[in-house]
Amino acid sequence: MSRLRIAVLSFGLVLLVAFPALAQDLKAGNTPLYGWHEPAKILYVWAGDQARVAPDFLAVINFDEDSGDYGKVIGTVPVPPPGNVGNEPHHCHLSADKNILACGGLLSLLRGQNGIFFFDVSDARHPKFLFSTSAPQSSITDDFLPLEGGGFLVTQMGSASGGAPGRLAEFDAGLHLIKEWPDNPPQDGFNPHGISARPELNLLVTSDFILPASTLNVVPGDPVLRGAIRVWDLQARQIVRTVQIPTALGTGRTRG
């Protein structure tokens, strides 16, 4: 297991999800006069079994402070087999239209399992598991950036074997893997972790964090930390500048 992991239970959180259908009705001016309720407030927790025996799952929690059931688990969605145990649930993110929740398994590679998981959350209180997948050239799924037209850019910290270079995996609005970027990744420790974008400026930024394989006991030596910021041409999906930070002990999140 990883030398760096301390927590016995890893999880991702997504807060305050409103029913998309209701939001569309409001935008169209179709608000009903009677029987109208505020959009549901839901907390999703992407979690795994501490003993790594039971399936990983998505927990659905009432996050409405005015509700008598505030803070209560109102449902769970276990990931079905195969590859549903011991993925080390990590980050998750909603799609731009709030209908899809994308989740990552940080250590799925160690079991030869898919590391990217998609849930349909169009009915916020009753999400459904859609499918899991992987990218052929990369692994160690970390962060998700929702794209305005649907789909995601996903930071894959490691190569297919957990080494370097990693990639950005792009999924379209239909959740099909269409490309792993860039075409010719840097050979100077490209292990993308955090990701952020300013589409109006055609700007994408990723940060390198650590060489994933170096955190395993079976790999000799100390963990290899990274310290580079990658500036991308967002539309072309090309790295146009690399900023090395020599004293960085692994760069972290890059939120705009």
C-alpha cells in the first residue's frame, strides 16, 4: 500500500445539487403556482469500505438545513462488479449541466480495475450508476474539469503503469473517451494533478504533484515529488509553457 496514505477512508464530496429539470422550468418561466418546492439540496459522498471488502459506493445525504432529516443518509448506490472494491475513492465533480457525476478511483490500477466512474444524477435524490471506464495510456485518476459543452477533462497522474508521463483524458458529452492529451507529453515529470480553466481566455492550467509509482512500497527509494505548472492552449489542448518550481514539495490544487 502507499507509504503516504494516512486516512483509513478516502472519499470525495459534491455539495448542493439542484434538480436540473426544475432549474430548466424556472429559466423558461414555467414555475408552477401550486405545490412548488425549493430545489433539493443534496450532499454526495463518494466513499469506500475501510476493510476493502464491501463495494465502493456513492452515499446520498440530505443537506437541507431546514429539513428534519438534515444530515441523514437517504440512499446509497453501490458500484456493481467487476472492479467495484478497493478503488480508493478520490475526487468527483458534476458536469456543467449537473446531470452527471464523475468520480475517480486513485488506486484502481493496483487491482487492474477501471478508475473512472460515472453516475446519472439528473434525479438528484436517486442517482444511478452508469458505467466505469479507463484510459489506455494513463491511470491514477485525480481531478475532473467539466466542459461547457458537456463531458470532462480528467487529470490522470500516471502512465498506464503508474509512472510518467501522465495525461489529460477527455470525455465528450456522451461520456466517450475521445483523446488523451497532449499528443507528445513532456518527459520531465508530467504527472498532472490539479486542473483549472478560463475558457474566455483560452487558458488551461494543470499542476504536477508526484510520481504515483514512487509512493508504493514495492518501488525502492523515496517518493518523487513534482513541482511544475503547465500552461495550456485550451482549444488546441497543447502545453505552451512550463513553469518549474524547484522548491515545491508537490504542487496542489489549481482552482480559478
